[in-house]
Amino acid sequence: MAPAARRSPLERSAAFLVAGADGVFVPGAVDPGTVKTLAEGIEGPLNVMVGRGAPTVAELAALGLARVSADSGIARAAHALVRRAAGSCWSRRRTHTARRPRPRGTQWATGSRPSGLPRGAAL
């Protein structure tokens, strides 16, 4: 038998499924012809990674794709947003909060004030 690296994706996929895999992930397979060939030749759910330049999920599903994984673009975008928000807060140009700040002069309800503030302290 050929070394695993030299076996075709269909052969490797069959071996994974025989070994008990629930599905097969083939990284880099986004060409419609390749996805269709893999989907038709694999006896289990096929998963590919989508990103820039890949067909739409609907197009891939029409070719027989069962599962889709997102590339790291989503995580990179989230990290960039956090970096911008942190940088903005650090430079004091603007703050990003999950809720509106309490207006100045309002009082904390009994038992809900931050520790260290005297009872009845205004913000």
C-alpha cells in the first residue's frame, strides 16, 4: 500500500470512515469540480473550508457538500475589532461599553453599589 501522503483523498477518506470517523474534512477543496467528485466518491459527510474565493455555501451544498468550516478570516476580524476598541479606550478618544454609563448624579440602589463607595454615593 502507498504511504498515506501519496494515497488519493478518496482512499484516505475511505480509511478514515472505516476507522470510525463521522465525516471527512478535505482542506483546500473548493473547486466545484473537485468538491463534486469528492462528494460523489466519499461514503460519508464531506466538510470543506470556505473563505475568500470559495463558492457560496448554497453552491457547495448543491454539489453534495454536507458541512462547511469557516477559515480564520472571522477570527482575524474579531481580533482586529478588539484591538481597535482597546486602542481607542487606551488613548481615551472614545470608550466602548456594553451598556450605557450611569448618568452623573444618580445613586446606586442599596446593595448594588461597587465595594468601597459609601452608601448613597453619587457617580
